[in-house]
Amino acid sequence: MVSVWAQFKVLVWKNILLKRRNKKQLLQELLMPIYYVAILAMIKALVKPTTYPAINSLPSYSLFNKTFNNQDYSKRILVAPDTAHFQDVSMVTGQILQELYNLSAAPLFQFFSDAKAAEDAFKQEADNVTQASCSTIEMKVT
């Protein structure tokens, strides 16, 4: 039986012979990684990232906070995206707000397919809008 070292030497010699016979392939094996790294380096050098200030903490609000208490709920609340989940959540939220603030009717929710459509509606009729809520939550229904 041949030792591991002898097998290793024979394998290396075989690879050297193959590389000598296929010089074009050897050149590609050596230059292609360098080529791709150079492309990535050029992209990084040409594209400057946009930096945004750090968000240290998000404000927390309670339904009992005066910010919510002073809202005019006769105006519309814009919601995006228009999914069954957000419609259910909006309906429950409207009932809670109606009971909490003794409103004669639940707030009016208007649903949009995406945030861009909601923004456009807000820009057109900002006076008739109480709040706008957009979410990018993707839900997987099983």
C-alpha cells in the first residue's frame, strides 16, 4: 500500500502536467478572479453610499397620549397596502378609537395598493386626511 505522502506527490505532479497541457485554461483560472475583484472594486469606487443619521430610539405613543386625543377623526386615515390583514386591523383600531374617545362614528379608513398611491392622495387632499399609515410588512399565508 502506498503512503499518503506518496499519493499526494503523485496527485500534485498530475495537476502540474494538466496545467502545462492546458495553458489557456490555466490563464483563465488565474485571471478571472482578478478580473471580477477589479470590477467589484471599480463599482465600490464609483458608487458612493448614501448615509443617513442614526436612529437611536423610536418614539413610543399610547392611545391615551394627547397627540392621538386631539386628532380630528372625521377626516380620513390613509392605509397602505390594501390587504385583508390591514383591513381587519384598521376595523379593530377604528372600534377601539370610537369607544376610547366616545366618537359618534368610527374613523374613516381609505386603503391604497401601495405607499406611493397613498402619498399621492395625501398630497392632493392633505386637509381631509388625519393620518397616513404605510407598512411594508409581507405576510406569508399558509
